[in-house]
Amino acid sequence: VLTTSGIEYASYDDVVTNCNGVSQQAFQGEFVNADELTPQTRANVINASRECGVRYIAYGTIDTGVADADPVSGNKRVFVSVRSQLWDISKKLPRKIGSVGPKQYSGLGPDQSIAGRNALSMAARDLARNLVDQLNVKGIR
């Protein structure tokens, strides 16, 4: 969705490799207990991203539920909840320019794995469309 909308993006792994960013493994645990990064980790991510010439950063969380049986189809059903934030980090103080969620999606499939992938795929597409729409409204490219 992002690419077809004309948005170019880089992986945070490249920021880690090229601009001494804190590794994702170092802060993934912070999302276990909260939906936000600690102020110090967030500052480290932003500073390393700026050093690499990044203007916008996005991050978010996905929570996946346990599969249950869909009462209509009998298939496995998995719910996921997503939230994301998009920040303009080009100035001294970062500005939130977009956000989504928390928003829930469900996916169906013959087993939990497929139902979960279907829910995640649907959530990712919708989340990206939502962020692109917010960027377009603000005239940001």
C-alpha cells in the first residue's frame, strides 16, 4: 500500500546498521508492558534516524488474540488489535502527524496460523491505507 501510494521507506534495520541506532531487540520488550517507548529509547531512535536523513518515523504495536471458533463458518477466528503513530522528526521537537487505533480486525482460516495471518494482513493493509490518507489530507509526500 505504501509503495503503490508513492511513499518510499527504509527499514529501521538500516538505521541500526548505518547510523548506530538502538537495535529493535533492545526495545521490543518495552512494548510488552506499554504501548509507548520510554523517553530515552524514543530519543535514541529519533536521533539515529535523523542522522540517517530520515524525516518521518512510524511505529506501532500488534496484539494477537487466541483463536476461537467462528459461530457462522466453523473456521478458526483470530482477532488482532493494532495501533500506530507517524511522526515528523525533521525539527527539534517531533510532531505527531498521523495515528491509527487501537483498531481491531479478525481473520478466518482452517487453523489458527492461517486465521492469524489473514487478520494481520487485513490489519496491515488497512493501517497503511489509513496513514496514507492522513498524509494526503495534510499534503505530505
